[in-house]
Amino acid sequence: MPATVKSPEEQVDVIAEDLGDLKEKVNLIAHDFASLKGRLEVTLQFLRWLGGFAAAVGVTIVIFLFTVARTAGRLDATVEQQSTSLNKMESRIEKMELKMETMSGQLTELRTLLKNPPKQQN
């Protein structure tokens, strides 16, 4: 088959047709790119939000752990103080028990003296 020679007007029409197809394909690619860009922006916004949320949770956990550690330290100091106070009370109670035993002995002697008063010598 011999090659057909086209006139310049036919060649322009073919080029215009090819250019129209090319323009359609470029528009399709542009539309796909815009769609992809939109989805990507939504995904990035979600990831930014998620990162901010994770950071806030992390800061909250650090503050919570600091508060727990500080409270535990104060609780330990309070328990130690209560232990010291309890030891002092035990010591005082022991001293009181000794005094009560001494007073009980003296009371017994007084009762004995009251029941059997010593005879007076003239």
C-alpha cells in the first residue's frame, strides 16, 4: 500500500484531533491529581490531629506519673512521721504503766495502814 499523501488541511485536522485527545488525557490526569491531592491533605490533617492527640496523652501521662511519685514520697514521709509518733506514745505509755504500778503498790500500803493502823505508844 502506498502511503497516502494528505493535504496540509487534513494534516492540521489530524493534529487538532490528536491535540484534542491529548488535552482530554491531560485534563483526566489533572482531575486524578486533584483527587489524590485532596485525599492526601485529608490524610495529613488526620495524622497531624493524631500526633497532637498522642502528644497531649503523653504529656498527661508524664504529669500523672510525676504526681503519683510526689504523692508516694509524701505518703512515705507521713508514715515515717506516724511511726515516730507511735514510738513516742509507746514510751510514754510504758512510763505511765510504771508510775501506775508504783501508785498501786502505795495504794495497797495505804489500805493496809487504814485497816490496821499502827498502835500508838504512850
